[in-house]
Amino acid sequence: MNPLPRHLRLPLLAGTALLLGACATKQLVPDFAEFSEAYAHDMNWQMLLNLARLDQGHPAYFMAIGEIRMARSESAGLNASGNGSNGSSKNIGASVTRSLSNSVSGALGASASASSNPSFVFIPINSEEAARQLLAPISIDVFNTLYQQGWPADQLIRVLVERIEVEIPDGKQSRNIILVNSPSRGTEESFARFLRACEIVRELQKAGGLNLVPEDRFTPLAGGEITTLTHREVMDAADKNRVWQKNPAGTGWQLGTLRQTYRFQAKQDIVDKVTANLRLSSAPDYQASLANLKTVLAATVGTNPADPSPKAPGARSVLILRSFRSVLEAVAAEQRAFDTLSANASFTASVPSHQLRPILRTDWTGRAEKLDHDTVALDYRDNTYRIADPLGIADPLDARWNRDVFRLLVQLSSQVTVDITKFQRQVLDVTQ
């Protein structure tokens, strides 16, 4: 038996190896696409499941996907067999005859195999640190990033703001107004005024009359006044993340903290144009909301009603931010209470059409709208929940309203479950 000649074996082995390498490279594309699609579906499904739980008064739970490892094995083989014969014969007779025979036969076969064994790591988000961050107010850096990316301001406010507290000087006393961002936890009028304020901000943003700019803000500490400042005191303050600033009267120094905040900056000519257009609207009546427009724009957006007001004198406003847990609870529960409130004709007449809907609708049972394709859907406790938008809406900001709000929730969720250190308490100043 003769083996396959060497000059044939080496090229064939090289060709088989190249074939396996090419197959492995091409397999990366479908592997990535399949795992990416599966990951996206599972994360969307988890978010909608939590919204369904909260809609029915059940607690929400979170689970993150950690490492996804792909163990791929490949093998190649070459099988060869052969046989040969060589013989000769001579006959002497009337003539001399000689015959020679030489024959070679063989078989050659190549084999290749590849297998993959993916492994997933699931991480329950149930630690004490994660619980604290879920209950902590959402970072204003997140708000700023979303706003700078062009996210609709009315969606951000309706999702992230719990309420607006307004204090208006009225002689020797002050008049307090609370606009609650809820159809069930406040009065009908306060919720309607909150929605009208969202509509005003929306129109200002669309007209390019509203910018969010950073600024440093000094907060003095009680008992931190001195007349003469020494180098040692400056260094001690720096070690504690504090700074010294001159007193407004210029008679000494004040110890305090310096932090970066953000404020809305409104262009007056565009404000005048937008408010003039809104005044022309016959319904709803914007007069009360427009009268308080400067008050709303002069608000401090933060996490505590005790946060100091802007340096401008006069009315004081505080926009109280929600925690991520409160965001989910409010968004999940709003649709049913909103539908009940919408049955009141006086409420619907006082709310702009763009705001006359819950912040997110997931239960479409009994509704007549034809829906676009679902982002995700599931059944929970005999109810079907889905993320979709009605067809035929002309305004591009409204045509994807539910999908955009759901996308916002997913992004906020990643801030909590992936990098919870970003959710430190901060304050956003909003001034005109």
C-alpha cells in the first residue's frame, strides 16, 4: 500500500485549514446578530414586564445580563488510503512476448467540524447599594445629556418631574402653588396646569428659544464667616471639597460649596412669539399658565423643596425630580387614572391636544386605534401589554410617543443597573 504522495498531502491540509478559518470568520456575523437580538428582546421584555407588574400593584424586579462567553471549537482531518501492484511476465514461443503492468489506486477524504457553546451570566439587582440608587433622585447630568441630544422637553418633564412647587410673593405674605404631575395624586386643575406648562416648554424648544447651559453655583455654609483668610484655611477647605468666597458686602469671606448646575436660558424674542401664538388658541385657556411662565422658567430643578432659590428676587419655584423607582411606578400607573380623568369634559377642554394622553400606554384593550408594529408585547395576569403607537399621526414628535418614552425608560434603567455610581444627588437650576 502506498500512502498519498507528500506533494498532494500538504496542499490539501492547507486548503482545509483555510476553509475552516474562513467559515469561523463568517460565523461571527450571524453569532453577533443573534445574540444582540436576543439581548435586546430580553431587556425590552423585562422592562415591559415590570411595567405590567406595577400597573397591577405588584413589585418590580431587575436582572442584568453580565458576560456572554462563546466557546467555539473547530477540528479538521484528512484521511488517505491507497494500493498499488507491479508485475511482469515473459513468454518464449514462436515469438518472444513481454508484458508489464503497474497500477495505483487510492482514496482521499477531508473532514471538518465546528461547534459553539455560549454561556450567559445573569445578575439579580437586589443588593443594598442598588436599592439605595433606585430610590435616589435621578441625576441631573442624565437630564442634561438627554436634553442636549434633542429629547423633547415635555417628555423629559412628564417622565422625570414629580411636581412643581411655586411660591409667589403677594404683599407681606406669599402664595404657594403646587402642580402635581399625576392624574390621581393631585387636583384636576393642578394636573391640567402642569400639562399646560409642559406644552409651553415644548413649543419654546421647537422654536429654538430654550437652551440648557451649565453654571457654577455657590452655597454658603452656616457659621462659615471670617474676616481674614489664611493659606491654611484655604487648604483645609479644599481637602473637604469646600471653597471660600467674598461676602456680597465685601467685608469678609464666606465658606461654602461650589457645584455645577444647569439653567434654562430663554430667548426673549422667541418667548414673546410663542406666547403670542398660544394666546390665540381658543382652547385651552393659557392665560393663567402664561402669566406664570417666567415663574416656571425661573425654577430650581432639584430633589428637595428646601433647595435654595435662584439669585433673582421674586417668585421661587422648585421642580422636584423623581427617583427611577418613582418614574416606573408613575409611568405604569398613569394610563388608567388618565383615562378616568379624560372622561371629564372640563379637563379635556383645559389640556393641550399634544398632552391629552398618558405618558405611556401599554394596555390597548378595548381601544379602536390601529397600531404600528409592537416593539415588545407580553401577557401578564390575563392582560396583554404592548409597546406600540397608533397609525396615522402626522406630527413626528407624536407618531413615536410611546416608543420614545419606552426607550427613555430603558436608557434610565441602564444607568441604574450598569453604572449606578452616576446617580448622585445633584440640582438643576432653571432660570430665564
